[in-house]
Amino acid sequence: MSAAAFTGASVMDIDAAKIRGVGSNVHFDKVSVAYGAHVVLHPLTLDIAPGEILAMIGPSGSGKTTALRAVAGFVRPASGRIRIGATDVTDLPPYERGLGMVVQNYALFPHMRVEDNVAFGLRAQGADKALIGERVKDALATVGMATFARRYPRELSGGQQQRVAIARALAVRPRVLLLDEPLSALDAQIRRNMVEEIARLHRSLPGLTILYVTHDQTEALTLADKIAIMRDGRVCSHGPTTELYRRPPNRFTAEFLGRANLLPVTIAEGVGSKGFATARHGDVILTSAGRDEKAGDKSLLCIRPQHLSLTADSEHTNRIVGTLREVHWQGELTHLVLDVDGTPVRVSATKLPMALPEPGVKVPLYFAPADTSLLPEDAGV
Amino acid sequence: MLVWSRSGRLVLWLLFALIFGVLFLAPLAVILLSSLSDQWNGVLPNGLTTEHYTDVIRGSAWNSVKASLITGFLASALALVSGTWAALSLRLQGHALKRLLGLLFFIPSAVPSVSVGLGLLVAFSHPPLLLNGTVAIVMIAHFVLISAFTFGNVSAGLARLSPDFEQVASSLGARPAYRLWHVTLPLLAPYLVAAFGLSFALSMGELGATVMVYPPGWVTLPVSIFSLTDRGDIFAGAALTMILVAATLVLLLGLERVTARATGS
């Protein structure tokens, strides 16, 4: 199937209403996981609300997949409890937890046709034959794969296989859908389309609770209602997606969730009634959105590359000057790298002046106070 | 490609043909020719005849074929079940225990088969385990000798099987027995068939232990071949050997077709 066919899968919206996931909340209560003396997940307390998509992101070995596997029942917590809805599932085997799971390599059963793959969970649970037929049809229609029911997995592309894997998980009407890096094996173009499809799927199944583990910040930003950023087996930040992106609580979050320029500043005047503070970077006074900074505090001023402009206007009232070092044209975007008093600063621009300055030239950069945030300098968590 | 030059590849092909021809084809060709020889006094047979085949088929050859096939089938089936069971069980154990038990499973294959036969003969010659002189002791001897290979094959298959299949099946509500029957075993099918084929081939050719324990009336093909050649009837022994090769080949080719159909390759 072509990429165009993926995006044009309007069939997803047709029968989706028939598959209403009865979403449940997931509660991690001080859940830790250890292999011998090696702790891979430090006590984790976290809630996923019914119908919410929580994306867990973090680098390899950060504990995100371990947390998902603990919910699925494939990893036994060393301490703590996991509840799904009102049920404490900590001691339940995986097949009694009422979940659906989609993994990176699809794990479609190669000896079964697409329809048998989708029917697998229902057959395993001893569902009625008529119900199985109906649910399989609906699930395949939901992911736009109804015409592929008689094919074997080996006769499908990677994207199609992943859609079938999602249909298989949806067919059992899970309380929670676990997605473990579901798009990592797909190429960039199909991945982008699949992210949009999963977003559309969740809009049509608003009750479905999803735990989405990924290392891809774009997938997390596009899909998630909330994001938990993991590092070294701990959650280093957790909150609504836009809030975490706009006001990252620490340096790791700022740099892991999108690109961030972090200018060292000293607070000149604490946060006022409008929520802004003034900060000094060298001789320059900058205004930034703040939290509870006080005069004299050392901070990092966080500004995203796309919020820096080469031209001034009424909103872009902050001004810094940097020396242009590199220019990278990437079609839709042009990336500039500048040196601002020893701090590398990146600018991502869709529009640039016709005559681009040469490397080595001093260039003024402008940004709006509302697009900035302040992070404590020592919060390198 | 490791060798790019035409002459280099030609030399390699000649070397391969020489090794394959001398070590594999020549002995088989000699046995085939012997089985068809009227007399053989020079470099090549003096004349060809099918008389040896007629003789061995009229004699006790058919009983030997039957004894070998039944022994091979039953011992291989038993080895397949126990080897698969052991491989599945050991997968769940800790690394150290898994290694130790895995090694123990392979010990019989490191012991001379004659010693295995002798051991069984001594062990099962007294009540309450009096199996001496029965068909069962032949089955047990074959089972002991081939089970390590089925265990090894199935373990290799399990190691290649992504845990994702079984975990996804569990998350969808499949209980362990359902998962084993509908997911694990079908995915292991090529390895199970290969394990059975290897066990069967080994059993068909087994002599050392069988010759120690076989009862009258249950003479397998290798024992018959040994008896014939020991008596100096080389040509009849060669004819029986070719029957053994043909029976084994037919079964292995059949198994290969079953595997190909099951995996869709």
C-alpha cells in the first residue's frame, strides 16, 4: 500500500464507533524493578487517567520499557503495586489483565492469516464464533485492512503489518492498550503517516487508555496527552505534553523533548504579577516567563530554535547578538548555528532574509518573552 | 563473494568436487556398485546383477526394514516429545541450571554407543527392571542416543524464537497451554521436523548399542548389514545398505516437503 493510501484511509472513521474501548486508569504505586542487585526501575508512582495517552520517553536503558512490561505482567516488580481500574494486577498473570499489546516487530503469528491473527485473542478467551466474526471485521475496518483479511503477514508491508497488530490488540477490547515502540521498525515516511493514523484512531476511540513507549520525541509530542520522561530508571519529569514542551522543569527535559537553547542568566528581578522575570545574560537584560525565581538566582533561559527570529517586531522584544558559525539548509527549514558569548545557539527558520549573512558575521537574534522559560541551573536531572 | 577471480573460483570448485567426490560420493558409489555386482575382481565389477536385492528381500530384509523403521519412528517421536519438553522447561530456569542440565542432556552422545548398550544391558537385566531380550530395550537405547540431538535442535529453535510472539499471545488472554499449542509449537514446527528427521536418520544408522541389546526377531538393518558383511557376504550387505539409504532418504525428503508446506517456503 502506498503512503498516500495510508493517509487516505477514511475507512478508519467508519466502523471505529463500534469498537469502544472501556478505558481504565493505570496506577503505579511505588513500583520498582530490579534484576538481582541491579535496579532498572526506581520506585515509580504515576497515574494514567482513563482515555489518556501517556507517552513514556527516554534514552535506551532509562526504564521505560520495563515500566510497560511491568504493567503487561512480563516483569515482576520488586516492590510496589500496579492497579488497572479497581483491580490490583500486580500478582495477576498477563493473560488475566485484559490488555492489548503492540510491539516493535509486530509479532504477527506468521502461520495465521490476518483474520486469524486478529481473532486470536477472542478465540483464546473462548468468545462466541459470531462475536469473533463481528469483532474481527470491525477491528480490520478500523485500521483500514478489511480487504487484507485472507492474506498472510508475509504478504503485507511493514506498515500494514503494524495496522494488523493494532487491530489484533483492539479486537479484544482491552482496558489499556500498551504500545511498545510500535513504529520503530518503519521507515520515516510511513512512520509519520502511522503517527497520524494512531492519533485519528484515538480520536475515534476516546475511551481507550494508551501507554505509549517510544524514544521518538516527535511521536510523543504528536500523540500524547501527557508525557513522562525517563532517565536512569526514574521519571525526571511528567506532565501535560504542551506544558512540558513550553515550560520544561529541568535541563534534561528541555534538551530531550525537542531542541533547546539554554543561555546562562542571573535573575535581575523576580517574577512579577504578569509571570515574567528579568534576567541578565552578560550585559544584556532579557525578559522571560518564570516560575518562582528570585533576584540573584542563577538560571538557564530556555528558548526553542524555532522561536528565534532574525527580524524584530512588537512581540520579539528580547535581543541577543551571536556570531554566525554554520548554516544548514534542509529544504523546509534552514538551521543556523551561532555563538552567543561561548554558548552555541541554534535557530530553525522557515523564512530567511534573501541575503543570508556569511559565517563569522555578527547577527542579532530576537525572541518573545512568552516563548521562553527559566530553569534552575543546578536542575540537570 | 570471497574470491573474485574466475580462475580462483574454478580452483575452489575443483577442490570442493575433489573433497565431496572422494569423501562422500566414492564410498556410496562403491556400495551401490557392490550391491549390483555379479563379481568384482578388478578395478570395476565384472558384471551387474539385481540378484542380491532379490535375495535380501526374499530373506529377512523386510523384517529388518520394518524393525528399523518402527524403532526409528518410536524412538524419534519419544525423543522429540522429551527433548521439546526439556528445552521448553529449561528455558524458564536460571542461566547456571540451564547450562548444567543442558550439558547433562548431551552426555549420552559423548559416550560410545557400545558403552550405552552395555550399560543398559547391565541395568535392565535384573528384576524389577527386566527388559533384557525385549524390543523396549532397543527403543530405550536409541532414545538415549538420539535425544540429545532433538534437545539441541529444539533449543536452537527456541533461542531464535522472539519472546514477543508468546508475550503478545499472553497479553491477548491466551493461557499457557493455548499459547503453547497455537503459537509456540507451530512457530517451532520447522525445528521440530528437523529434529525428528535428524533423530530418525541417526536411529536408522545406529549399530553399536543395538548390537549389544537386540533380541531375536528384532534385527535392525545396521545389525543385518553387520552380520552379512561379517559372514563375508559383502554384496548382500551392500544391497541392504542401499535399502537403508533409500528408506532414510524417502522419509527425510517427505519431512522436508511437510516443513516447506507448513512454513510456506
